[in-house]
Amino acid sequence: MAGTLDNHYQMGILFLISAVLLVFTMRLCAPPDLMDRAQDRAVAYILDVTENGHWPCQLDWKGRISSKPPMYTWVAALFSLMLGKVCLFSIYLPCLLSTIGCVFIIYYLGSRYFGWSTGIYGGLMYLFSHLGVRQIALARTDALFSFTIALAALIAFNAWIKGSGWTIFWIVCAISTLTKGPLGPIIAGLGLLAAAWGRKEEDCPTLRGTHIPGICLFLVVTLGWFALAYWYMGKPVFDTMIGKELAGQSIGREAPPLYIRFWKPTGYVIARYAPWGILTFFGLYRIIRKPSRDVETRSLERFLWCWFMGGLLIFSLAKHQRHDLVLPLLVPASVIGGRELTLLIKARTRRHVLLVATIIILIFSSIFTWYYHIKRPKKRVVRKTTEIRKLANLIAKKNTRNFPIDYVNTTFILQYYLGTMKIHRSLEEVEEILRAPEPRWVVIRRSEKSARLIDELASRFHRVLVWKDSLGERFYVLSNRLPGAT
């Protein structure tokens, strides 16, 4: 049944926001892992906006067009400009705000229709899952995409019940599309299949209201941006985003047989949403066996069921499968699972609910703190990011005159720590760069291909720095000027 705003409701919001901020602080203080999960590309796009002004469409350090729409990049770039630089906080701030948004939507739906404790438990279930903790500080579009889908789904449910509000739904769908593509509106609208589920029931609400103004705005925003990006970058925008990304990922990608890949997303939900997934599946069964007698609550139950199961079916049939992709399904999963946890624990007072919630926070925050601060830093990808940060600090201390730096055969994260965004140069261009009349520096990672060239150039130009990291990789900084010279 619908609840009302009161002091306990507001206290619940503050409690959950505090939990989110605790997790975000824990992740932000952990050793950086920017070289994991293609975060370097997202960071490159942000720097391409702040350093080169490429707002409509971005390039990475190899000159490749961004394969995703730019909403996450825009938001992170705006925060970076407000803070005066691109840093981990500005990169991850969209993820933090998106997580707060998802937790709030779970809390709102859970507490309004299933009780205050469901909202509290559901919000914590979303936050303290492997995917929730990971996405709160991961430079990818998934967290923002999940929030835009959840917000659009919430608006769709309210529009279905009230018979109005579809224009706002389509505006949010446009934002979701500009975040990661047209899959967003599809997942957000899956819950509306619940209208067909209850079509034989006299009290079940029907789909009412006009969609035309909203669809027109949706097309103006999405196609308008794409036309601008095409005008700005040309045909590679279409080839990359439509041909390679959209069509390639959906129909052109090689994948295991359907009978093998079909079960993967379900496994992702169980494993990456552990230990809460089992509660969600019990809740899905309960919605079918014992639906609520209240028409609005029953409508929400079916809306959540269709949202989760419809999305799971889409991901199960898709050729492109990755565990991060199921993140938008964790919002309905957390509302459903939160109610099951409420029924299981049967806390009698709000004080007991907060006690259980505090225990959940203490247990899982300890587990994830151990993982991200003790176990994960031993992984090569984290150690490599830390070593690159050390190298960047050494170069910055040496380059007191801010000579232009070019990069050859290095990771882009080195550029991030030095605050630059340039297209990487090839080995064949190094000598030409160093023969320029103006002062130039070149950073080169030693490899089998570059070893001979580095030895030859080091004998004719100046070696500013030679550095070997703890993983055995060696970097050279060459210059056409002596260190300290003008």
C-alpha cells in the first residue's frame, strides 16, 4: 500500500546515502585500477573533451572514434571542468550519483508499496553486491546507463497508473540512448508488458495517454546529436557506432551456441549479485503464486517481474554477453529481493530494521574493503596502474619547463596522470619529432620492436630518464634538449 513521507522515510534516505558514500570513499581510497575494463578509453574521451574541445564526438589515443554515445563523457567532463582538472573524483562522480539515484528509486518503490524495511534492505542489496560496489567507481557507462533505465522505468510505471507523463518518459529515454544506445528505452519499457498480463482483470489499469510529443522529442534529441557527430567527424561515426558497435555486437559477433550462452546472464545475476539473487528468484515465484490484492501494488509486482525477466531474456539471447550488462536488472531484483528479506527477517520495529541494516553494512563493507585494499592490489592490472602513476610523477618533476611530450608504445593512463590528450605517435615518427627545432620530449616503452631504435636514438639525442618498473617493463624519455635547457 502507498505510504507517506515522514521522518522515518527521510531518515531512511540519509541512512542509504551515507552507506553509498561509505562505499564510494572505500573504493576511491583503494589503489587505482584505470588500466582494467577498458577504463583508459573512457578517460581518453573525457580528456579529449577537456583538452581538445571535441564535444560532439570523441577520439581515443589511437585516433579511433568513440564506440558509445557521449553522455557519460559529457557529464564527467563537466565535473572535471568545474573542478579544474580531470581526476579520479571527477571521473567517478557520475557513477556515484547514478548509484545514489538507483538506490533511491529502489528505496522509493520498496518503501511505498511493500514497506519501509523493503526499501532499506533493497537499497543495501543493490549497493552491497559485487556489481554495485564495482560500478560505483568504474570509468564506464554502465552505472549511468542503469540509472537512466531505472528512472525511465519508474516514470513509465507512474504514467501507466495515471495515464499521463509519457513525454517525460521519452525525454529520459533519449538521455539513456545518448548514454549507451537504444537498448535503454527497450529495457525501461519491458515492465509495461504487465498491462497485457492483467488485461482480463477489471481493475487492472490500461495503457492510456499520448506518446507522439515524447517520441518526437526523443527523435529530435537522439538523431540531432548523431547528425551533429556525423557532421563533426564524418562517415567513421556511422561505421563505428552503427556498423561496428550496434550491428556488430547484436548480429555480426561470433558467439557460442544459444544453448550454451542462454544461461550465462542468469549465472551472472546469481554470482555477481550474490548472495541476494536467490531471494530475488523466490520473490519472482511469489509474484506469480501470491499476487497482492491491492491493484496498484499488484501492478508494480508484475511491472518489476516483466522488467527483470524480459531484460534477462534479452541478455540471454544476445550474442554479446558480459556480467556488467545485467546491472540494470538489479534495480527490480533489489525491490523484489528486499521484500523477501523483509518477510524472512520479520523485524518488528524500525529500530530492528536499522540494526539489521547496520549489520549488513558492517559485514559487507569489511569484505569489500579487504578485497579492494588487500587482495585486488596484488593483481597485475592494479600494480601496473600504480607503476604508471610513479613514472608520471617522475616525468612531471623532470619536466620543469613544460616541454611538449609525445608518446610512443605506452599506455594512455600515462597521459592521464600527466594531464594530456594526444594521439600516440609511431616508432617511425620518433626521429622526426626529435629533430624539430623546438624542444620536444618523447616517452617510449621498450619492446622487441622498439629496442633497436631506442639504442640508436639514445646515442644521438639526450636521455632524460630511464625507468624500469617492478613488473620488468622499461621506459625511456628522450629529448632534443639537455634537461634544464631552454
